[in-house]
Amino acid sequence: MIGGNSSKFKLALPIIKTYSKSVVHMGNTGSGQLAKFTNQILICGILYSISEAFIFSKHHKINQNKLYDVIKNGAAGSWQFSNRYMTLIKNKFNFGFSTELMEKDLRYVLKQSKKSKLNLKLTKEVHQKYKKLINTKYRIQDTSSLVKTFI
């Protein structure tokens, strides 16, 4: 997700491709950052719903392994679900993008949304939950540790 001058992007592209799996020029300067913000909004929403679903299904004593198998390839399946639900079941959070980094990114998203006069309710709520995790052992753990704010 890169923004900036198109001709400079084309010049830098061969170098960027040496360390990136996917490279997309998003438009003018700042467009790449806005695309990153959009990605983080989606991830925080998905992790929020995965956390709620986990708490709900555990409360009702649904077999978590069976639940994972039935959902992972269905309409509610996603990269986050496939890669993080089993780790929630195992209570493992020692990998991936950190809570600390997600809190920072969501802070920037909310700053931008304020400038844009947008009210991102879910993002605000999830940001508050990540802020709580910053003062715990989950600060440097994976973003899926969001589930700990539901317990």
C-alpha cells in the first residue's frame, strides 16, 4: 500500500518487490497510509467479532475444535479466523502483530477520522479495549489477545 508520485513509484518498484509479496500503488502521497488505516479498521472489527464469538461459544460449551472446522471455510471464515481462533482456544498470544502496534495504528485512524469528521464507533470501542491491554502483559502479545478484554 504505497502512495506518492507515480513515476517515482515505478522507479522504486523493483527494489520494493525484493521484500514485499504484494505491492500496490494507491495514488497520491498519503493514500498508502489511508489504505493501511482501512486495513486496521477491518482487522480490529474482525478480531472484535472473533472475540465475542469465542466468549459466546465457550459460555455455551460448544466444542471449539468442531466449531473451528465448521466455520473456517464458511461465510464467516477469514484469514484472522483461520490463523487466530485455534490460538485463542490454546490461550496463546506470543506471535504476530502486537497489541501495542495496533493501539498506535488505531490512535492514528481515530485522529484522521476526527479530521475527516467521521464517527467510527466500532474503531473507538476497540481502541479503548487495546488501550486497556497496553498496561498488561498483553502489550507485546498478538492483537488477538483482544479477547482478554471480554473475560
